[in-house]
Amino acid sequence: MHLAVETRSLQRLPVSQRVLSEKILFLPVFYNNLDPEHIPTLANLEYFPPDTRARVDCAAIALQALFSLMNLSARDWRDPDDLGPALWPRVWPWTFFMHEYRDYLGAASVFWEPMTYTRFLLFVSEIYGPHPIRGVISSTPGFRVLMARAWTVLPGLEGEKWKSVSLVPYRHHYPVHFAEMVEGAGGTLDDLASLVLHHIDVVVHGNLSWEVGSPAPYMGNLAHLIQAGQFGAQASAPLPHRERFIQTLRRRDFIPALVVGMYTVLARWRVSKSFLRDGFESSFVATLELLERFLDAPMGYRWLPAAIEAGLLTLMTGVATEFPSTFDDRLRFLLTKLLPDGLLYYHVVMAIDNVLDDLTEIWSAEELEELEIFDDWSFFRYLAERRVRLLDSMQSTGTCDNLECGKIQERSRFRRCTGCKIYKYCNKECQIADWKRGGHRKRCGVPTTLILADTSSCTLGFRERQFMRAVVQDDFTENMRPIYQHQVMSIANDPAHRFYTLFDYTCNPVKIYVESVADSPTASGRDSEWMDILGRADHSHGRMHLHVVEVPEGSVSPQIHDAFHQLGRSTSAGYEEDEIGAEVGKILENAVDLVETY
């Protein structure tokens, strides 16, 4: 042994240097006992001779000692440029071997104790510096299996330090190898979804101190994990597999849990603003992006009520007033697009009605009036309150479906057709008349909602259809004068002209057009159903108007979302606006068929 590293020499060092020097003495021991050449083959394990067992035992002790040494006083290790490249090629092969054969090795494997997975993650955190070793670790096959496995230990962990390690730094899991994450979580998408939800639960209820770290990065890391697992170009799983994970999360009520987690982060920021603002903002942008991605989808309105009841609107007002202008683009998309689109649906308006009283005082605050996006808030508030009033005033009256009658009375007084259970009549005479002359014979048993787009996503229930009819009637009443003006001009140009009124709710506020039946491409390919409806309108003598409703469905594919995010990440700070505009145009041209309406 060199004189410089003898015990007598080390004892003459200052205390701060002596501790580190004593630890460094162990490194050659670790290095020698973790030689990858000594890893047993499967044949050796089958018989497990004494020399093989001795090699495994020595490697296990070396790993345990190394992890413990790093974990107990990690702050003393601050030389990852040398430490990481030297240890990783030896630590990883033995680590993965111990994990893969833990059931076979029993207590001889360091991973027989689940806590070791967390210690392994902390070890990685210490050697994961600004060095090429970062790329080596990130691209190591199987690394994310152990990372996800460490996540499964989270429920049983005691102490903030270990929980913070198990909440997984973003840098470790990007780019995500999605199949490895699923395998490490337990093998199914439900297993991984359970870990995601428990991650949020720890952030919400874990009371992590600011010394350990803000909960904001933990939520941001989670958002990056799901986004990268969903859309990362280097993800190993096929797109349908990743899409199923999104569906699994929705089914497991991830959206309201995400809203609660985001609100928790905001609430703790208000209490203690000691952590970096930039870290908070970047994390919150990631979670807002994720929330929008979940809601901006076919039938996304179905998940809005749960998000609203979980506190989405309160969260949005808090973010807007706490960080003026910072998140305006994200909030504007919610205020002028996603939420107004949802106000066409009964259950969304019901959810807003349940929280509206609590929000009135917040929405009247001076801080909100001073915001640059106050007009967007005002527009949404006006529309929300109007739809709530409409919901409250909806009467339980209906109209006889015999268009020669058209009598209006309480719905309970009508008799329904026993065949389709949909059409309703004043009496038997009206039912017979409509069967013979009104076209009910052709339509009996056929849904009354004619879908004029190529989609299978329109599955509106009775209450949704009823409320949507009320919304259309409300907008028709408010815009009656210009609608009739356009109809008169159409008749003046062609007395035989037949037309319908199109309510385009893909725009906010709604745009209303009077369209020619003959020239409309809307009903192409649906001549039979469309002609039946036209026939009923003709026989109604003006009692039945043709109204076509166009509502946003959301993207049926993440192609547009992914492309825009990829463009944003790959664009340098000194970009030219014209170049960005041209690239956006190309993306939209390539995805022209992906945004559908019904």
C-alpha cells in the first residue's frame, strides 16, 4: 500500500478531507469485486458451486456497501466525472444480474430487499453529472425496468429523502423506453397507471419539506414521463400501446387526480416561495400541457365534469393571478376553446353550476380584472353563466312529433311509440297520422340524431341531446333576425330554394349560416336518411326547421400535438416568424383529415 493512503497518513488530514479519503479507500475493493467477467452464467447458477456463490456474495456485499456509502453522505461525493465512468460499467451488469435472478438467488441478491432499488436510484443520482456518462446511463437497456421497480417500493417508504428519490428525477427517464417502464411496474398498463396515481398521492399527502425539494418538479417529472412515454420519438413501444396507456389513465380517474396535484403545488408555492420560480414555471407548463392533451381528444367533454369538480376553474384563477402573463397562452386555450366547447354538454354545465357560487367572488377580484387575458375570462364567464341559466330554466315540455299537429304540452302527457320509444304523440290518432303520412314508418327504430360526419365518437345520451337542443334554440332565438334575413334573401334568389341553418360550435362564439340543401356537401353519402328528414320538414308546413349542429370532436390522433411540440423543441431562440408559419402550414396540410367534427 502506498504511504499516502496508510491509516497514519489519513489521520493527519483535516476532518473534512479525512472522511472522503477513507471512503475512497473502498473504491478499489468495489472495483475488483464487481468485475463483470465474474458474473455467473445460467449453467453456473443451476448447480451454484461454492466458487460461484462466493463471487455472487462478494458482489452483493460490494453493491450494498457502495450504495450505503453513497446514500449515507452523498454530499461528500462530488466528482462524477471520474467516479461515474469508472463504476457504472461494473455496477450496472451486476445490478441487473441481481435484479433478474433475485428470486433464484434469494437472500444472496441485494434486491431481495426492495429498498435496495431506491438506494440504487440515489447512487445513480450521484454519478449522473454533466459528463458523457449521462448518455451511457440513459441509453442502458433495462435501466428503466429498475427505475419503475423502485417506484413500486414507494408506498412502503418512510422518510422524505427516500420518497423524493423514488419520485424519479426527469433526467433519468428521458427518453422513455415505455415497454421497460411497464415491465418494471409489474407488467401491465394498469400497474404503471397505479404507480402514476400513487405518485400524485404522495405529492398531495406526503408533506414533502422544501429541504427535500418542491413538489412542483415531482409533478413536472410525472408530466414529462407520461408525455415522453406517449409521444417520445425514441420510445420503444408502438403508438397503439402508448395510446392504450392514456386510455387506462383516463379510466383510472387520472384527470381529477392531476388537477388536485397541480392545485397542491400551487397552494404550497403560495405558502413558501423559497424555491426557484423557473423550476416551478417549467414544471407547471408541463402539467398544463398534459392536462390539455388529455382533454383535447374525441369525447373529451366526458372528462371535463370530473376535472371541474376537482377544482380546475379554481386552479386556473389561482395560476392566472399568481403568475400574471406567464401561463396566458395555456389558459387562453382552456378559456376560449376547451371549456367553451364543453359548455354544449349537459353534464359539463351541471358541474359548473355546482361550483359557480364559490367562483363568483374569485372572478370578481381586482387581480383578475388587471390581467391581460381578462377579456378571455369575461367571455368564458358570460358563456358559462348563460348556459347555467339555460339549464335551470329548461322546461319539461315537449312537442307532438306528428308534424301535422305540433301541440306543445308537458312531456309526461305524451304517449311514446312502442316500437322506437323515441317519437311521442298527443294521442293514438296523431301516431297513426304520422305513421301514414309523416314518414315515421321509415324512421321507426332509427336514432333521431343523424350524424353527418365519418365518426363513431358521437354517443350523446338523452340529456345531452335535450340540452344541446336547448342551446341551439337559445342561440337561434338570439340570432333570429339575421337568420330570417338570410332565409328571405335565399328565397328571393330562388323561390324553390330549400335551406337549413348551420350552427357551427367549433367557433366561439357560435357562427350561424344559412346553407343550401342542394349545394351542401354535409349530407353526401347519407341520401336516404337525409331525404327522410327533408320529407318530414316539407310535410310540417313550416313547423319543423332544419338545424345542423357542428361541434368539435377533438383530434383522433396525437399527430398534430406531437408535431407542434417537436417543432417547438427543435426551434432555436433566434427563429424567424415566417419560417415558423411555413412549418406550421406543412403540419396542418399533412394532418388535414385528422381534425373531425360531428
